Amino acid sequence: MLTSHTALFLMALLLVAALIEPLAKKIHLPFSIVLVVIGFIGSEIIVNYLGLDTGIRWDNFGTIVFYFILPILIFQAALKIDIKILWKNIVPIGLLALPLMLVSAAVIAACVYYGINHPVGFPWMAAFITGALLSATDPAAVLALLKNANAPERLSMLLEGESLFNDATAIVMFSLLIAIATGIQSAGSVDEVLLRFATVFFGGLAVGVIVGLVTCLMMKMLGGPYSFPLLSIICAYASFLVAEDLLHLSGVMAVLAAGLMVGSCRRQSMSQINDDFTNQFWGFLGHIAESAIFLLAGITITLSMFTDQWLAIVIGIIAVVIARIVMVFGTFPILRIVPGVEAVPLKQQVVLAWGGVRGTVTLALALSLTLTLDYWYTIQSIAYGVVMFTLFVQATTIGPLIRKLDIT
């Protein structure tokens, strides 16, 4: 049960993180790494040395992550996307975000299943759940480096657009697999599962479009500098709750569609002052949500994950790298022959392959794993290990790679 001690503990960690953030920027260290380290050290001191109870429990994470944090992360990312630029690159982004993401999840699942080779303790269902949560990408650190290197805008759009739709698809797939694994839904045949996925996926999109349009109409009717932030928060959570709880569709897809609609409407109708305020407002919410995820990851990390599950973690890292290489280098050469689609140069393909880092959504899904699954700890350990690898290795080497390739 969440208590006042929990709130005070998290606020203290956020304060420490805010004090250390300038130092992290100075030494060019991703802030997410700092948050994980602070969360881990803080929990070790409070729990093991001071003997205090933080009040943080595993059974709280599912609700906190899905109903409070994910809607903020998805809506904020959708608001930033320019639909016009997105539409120009819809073919490669669409391929990366849906069919190729499913291929990536399948490749990761196969590699992890045969790598662990323990059908009783780690069955195919566990492998598919692992593939789903490891398929979600988070290019935030990479995008900042691309901007500093004056890289082509299209490359940033490919990574950002892929991540937005990719994350939503991964969350839908993960939720469906968890429902089947826990017996909430029957497995059925492959056709039935695909039909259920399509219904949840596109049904959520439809709900988001409707809620987004209603919000746009209300934005035009109401004035004032605070009307849009208020309406946007209502839109984000209303679209999620209507789709997820009332209609049993994908709340995340609804938030994504609503965010794209409202973002487009905002760019057409808002003044520069209100637009700047909105960007700062949602940037602040997104920063808090991301910080909370990485702090929770640090708090819940245990050294036994990396000692007992090290082989599974290594298998997961190798699987993710293989799947990313298959996705990028197996697809983009084919796009050269598709009429009307601008080819992606080989250097940019290299950045796309190495820039598919994992972060907030992967951690969020790992934190929300139900403890009734016998293999939850193995999946969570793999997820944490992969995210640590992408943060400490991929995110820190992507800058030198961009400079080496001279992508401008």
C-alpha cells in the first residue's frame, strides 16, 4: 500500500536527481543512467542500512504504470509529432512499427526460448512476452545526439515515429499475451488471436480519433492560456479509460491517436505563446513520468538479477541486437525499389540499427508484470539487463558513431 513514506522517499530521490542532473549533462552521461543508480543506492540505504519501509510494493506497479505513467508518455510523444512529416515517411515508419515490430518480437522470442532452453520453467508464452516488451524502443537519448550533430531531420523522424507507434504496438501485444497467460482470455487459434489483436488495436485507434476530434472542437470554443493544458490532460486520460475500461480496447492506441489529433489541431490554431507554454507543460509531465520509471527501476533492481540470471540477460541482449539487424538491414534495401518511397542511405541504416535503444516503455512493462506468472522474475531480469546494456553501451557510443559516419 502506498503511504506518505513512499511519497517522501520518491520526492527525496527526485530532489537528489535534480541536483545531480547538471553534472550528468556536463560529463555527457544519459540522465536515465543517473536515475537508475540513484534509485538503487537510495533504496539500499533506506531499506538495508536504515531499516525503513519505503511502502513500494510490486502489486502497486501495474496500476501506477498503466493508468498514470503510460498515458502521459504516449500522449506527450504524440503531441510532438508533426503529422505532415510523419505522413511523408509513413511507409518506412509503418513497416518498422507494425509488421517488422512483430517480426522483431518473434525473432527475440525464438532466440530467448532456444537460448534458455528450459521449456518447463520458460515456455513459449514467456518467450513471446519477453519479445513483446523488448520490442519497444526509446530513442530520446539518440534524438538529442542527432540534433547536436545536425543530422538529417528525416532520420530523427524515422526513429521518433517508429518509437511512438512501436511502443503502442508492443504494449497492445504485451497486454494481450499477459491476458492469455493469466487465463483472463482464452488462447484460441492463431486466427482468433490475430483477430483479437486487430480489434483491440484498430478499435483503440478509432476511439482516440473520436475523443481527439471532440477535444479539438472544445479547444476552438474555449479560450485562455490554460484551456489547452486542461483539455489535453482530460483528453489523454479520457481516451485511455473509455477504450481500456469501458470498451475493452487498447487504451494506449486511443491515447496515441488522440495525441496526434490534438497535436495537429494545436499547431493550426494556437498562438506562439500558448504553444510554448503547452510544450513546457507536457515536457515537464513527460520528464516526471520518465524519471519515475527509471527511479522505480533502480529501486527494484537487485544484484541477484545479474548474478543468478546473467546468462538469460546475455541471451536477451544478443537476441535484441540480432532482431534489430534483421529488421533494418533486411528491410530498407527492399524499400529502394518501392515507388514513391525515398531510400534510406546505408549510413543512416547503421544509426537506425544501433539507435534502437530500450528504455521507459520496456521498464514500465517489466514493472507491471504480474507475480502470478512463475517466470516473471526471469523476464524482468532480462528486461532490466537489456535496458542497462542499451543505456550504458548503445546510448554512450551512438554519438561517436554519428561523428564517425559524418551524418549531416
